[in-house]
Amino acid sequence: MTTLPQEILLAEPRGFCAGVDRAIEIVERALAKFGAPIYVRHEIVHNTYVVNDLKQKGAIFIEELADVPPGATLVFSAHGVSKAIQLEAEQRGFQIFDATCPLVTKVHVEVAKLHKEGYEFIMIGHRGHPEVEGTMGQLDSGIHLVEDVEDVDRIAPRQTTLLAVVTQTTLSVDDAAEITAAVKARFPMVRSPKMQDICYATQNRQDAVKVLSSQVDIVIVVGSPTSSNSNRLRELAAKLGTEAYMVDDASELQESWFAGMATVGLTAGASAPDVLVKQVIDRIKALGAVSVRKMDGIEETIKFPLPKGLKLDAQGELSAGQSTLHQ
């Protein structure tokens, strides 16, 4: 007889981080204060459910600023934008709210500061990811992308005396450390960030998966295919030898995955709302799981302030039931 899942072990922490919470709230508050439509450049965060929920409330997601009508309200996504996009948006006269995660902004500020001192940069990240495009777009030149250890040998900075490393905030902590070591081996004088660029939430969720993987038979990660940090969680569990799958929602779960899997580990990327985790729990319970247990883990209390101009009056205040994303 095939064993059905008996227990679900929940990673702690999992799901929304402070940067994602802030970004979604910026769009929701802009909608409440100024009315629909609110234009958002790129997906506000990389999660299908979140984006569709905001679309239903009146957000319009665009990639090209030419698609935004004059005088409209525009929100930059949590991933950040290049200087060129910022300048174009200002020149087009939009009312702009910047939902860039403050931890991404920190990287941008560091790049600008060191660039003035004559530094070139090696950026560790994934080509084509909007955060990488935004960070590399802080400069016209002098920033070199490496995606893996092999790339380190290919780059050719103009000089090696003033060279600094920056990273995408949602990378695998272990992969980034390995690539950074290769950079240091080739460029011994390279400057590392004062504090690592990989964000606290990415680090915490990866640390939790390392603990979780050793205690379960299978790991399910709730996250969208475009979500870098969610993909890293699935990869990490698999690298540690535990069968692992990533699902956008409960409908993607396959019963065959759970055959012989007594204990199911469950986590969620930093852009995946808890409502999706609850639906996945219900589906796994329907397959036989009888108990849900939370792992011990770090409690995250960080909250980032909202941009000025989004304070709501008494009539515009978001009601407790209005958002389906923060539950």
C-alpha cells in the first residue's frame, strides 16, 4: 500500500517580505487615493496571483512608458529601474511612486557613490532579470555582469585597482559566495559590499529550507516561475537531496508527487501571498495529511516606510477586507 502524506512541516519564515508588502501597499494606496487606472512598470512583484489581483482592482501593468497616457500615475516595480527609465518617466510628466525595495535602492546608492570615486563594478546576477537591468542601468558603462564562475574569466574591466562587487538581492547565498570567491581569486583587490547585498528575506528563507529539507521527504515551494528567490528555494532543496517542486498555486500539485512521501515540507517565496500557501495546505490535506506543524525560525519584524503622498484620508483608508494579498 502506498504511503500518503501524514504531516506538513511549514518553513519559518516564508512568504511575503517587507519589500513586497510595501510594493503592493503602494499600488493599493495609489488606487484608493487616485482611483483606477494606476500604471505599473513591470510586474510589481513576480507573482501571478498578486498581479492578477491588482489588475482586477484597476492596475495596468506595462513595460514601455510610451503605453502610459500623459498625466497618469505610475508606479515603479519592487525590482527597481535604470536611470534612463527614471529620466524618461520624469520627462513624460507622470506622477511617480517608486516601489523599489529599499534593499535594492541601497545597492543603487552604493554604485552611485563608488562610481564617483572611480570604481568599476562586477555585478553577480541573472541576465535579463529586471533588478539586474535596473542596477546595471545606474551607470552608462563600467559595470560587468557575471552569472556564474565561468563568466569571471571572461570579463575585462578597464582597470583592476578600483573594482567593487555588487549582487542581485535574490540570489542563492551559496552560489553568490562561490562566484564572489572566484572574483576575489582573479581580482585580489576587489571591494566587497559593506553588508552583503543579498537581502535578509532571501537569506532567511534559504536558511529555513536548509533546515526543512533534512526533516521531510519532499519540499513544495509556492512561487511563480519568474520569481528568482522562489526558484532558488526549489533549487536549494533539490541540491540538498530532497525531491522538490515549485507551484504557482494548488492547482499545479500532482498527486503522484506524494506517493510514499510521509512528511511534506512547505515554503513560499518572498512574493507569494499566504492565501496560496493555505490553498496548498488544504490540497495536501485532501491527499491524506492530518497535521500541520510550523518549524521554529526567525520572526521577521522589518517594515519599510511608504513614499510621501500616499497617506489616505479617513474616506480613502483601506478597509481590512479590501486587500486579499496581506491575509
